[in-house]
Amino acid sequence: MRRHFQRFLPDRDQIHRNRWLAWLGPGLLHPRLWHFSRRGVALGVGLGVFFGLLIPVAQIPLSAAMAVLLRANVPVAVGSTLVTNPVTFAPIYVFAHHLGSVLLGEAETTVAETAPGPAIDRETGWWRAAWENILGLGKPLVLGLAILAVTGGLLTYAAILLFWRLRTTWNWKRRRRESLLRR
């Protein structure tokens, strides 16, 4: 599987020749950023999930920059930002808003409650009510996204470290059994 992913990764010369990445210099060419190691992959996925859940815009450049700073695996960090994609975006944001509303103790509003009634001036009142509704989504949504991002990033980091360790231990035991059977 490792060889399969490495086919798609650019090599050092391609990165160095790329006009958008060349300015980063030798920092981006560090071998740990492109090597599939236990710590690098776990940190890369944790960063990608964190920025993928926290920030709706520019999540890929931010996760790549943090991966370079923390010496995590860059391709994995960039790829794991896709935890929020067109299919998962709406459910994640609805859940984050609900979580934030519950934690802030605010009652959730429905569309029927914010629709203009007969007493609201249709030209200016509706826009004002819609704008206030959008602003009302802010605090619960930001709190919910922050909580999801931190817990999601930490849990994926820990899960990958644990999975990698269990897989390595299982492989060691399997090889030991096979070597004992050959004797």
C-alpha cells in the first residue's frame, strides 16, 4: 500500500522546480515530510482532520504549512482535510451548530421561527431578520466546530498511533510464529 501512495507523490526535483513551492526552499524538501512513518502519518492525519473541521476555507494550505512546521507527513495532512467534502459538509456543520447550541444553552431556532410574519415589512424586515439569523448561527457554530476539530484531531492522532502499534506488534508475533514453525 505504501508503494501505491508513493507513486502519486512528487519527487524532490519536481518540488524544487515548481514555481509555487520553490520559495519554501529546503524546508519543504526535508525527508520526514514525505516519509510514511508512524509519528509523521499520525500527526499528518491529526492536523488534516483538525484544519478540515475547523476552517471552511484554505484548510489545505494551512494543514500543509503546519505539517511542514511540525515535520508531519505533508501528503497525508493535505489528504485528510477532505474529511469535510461536499457530502459531509452539511451534516458536520449541522451537528457542530447543535453541539454549540447545547453547550451555550441557547435554544435552536427553526426556519419557521425566522420567516417573516405579516407584521414585518417585506422589503427591509425580511433581510434584517435573515441577517440576524445568520449572525445568531455564529457563536454556536464556531464553538461546535472548535470542539469537533480538537477532539477529532486528537482522536485520529491517538487512533493511528494505536493502530500502527498494534499492527506492528501483530506482524512481529506472526513472524515469530512462522520462524518457530520452520524450525
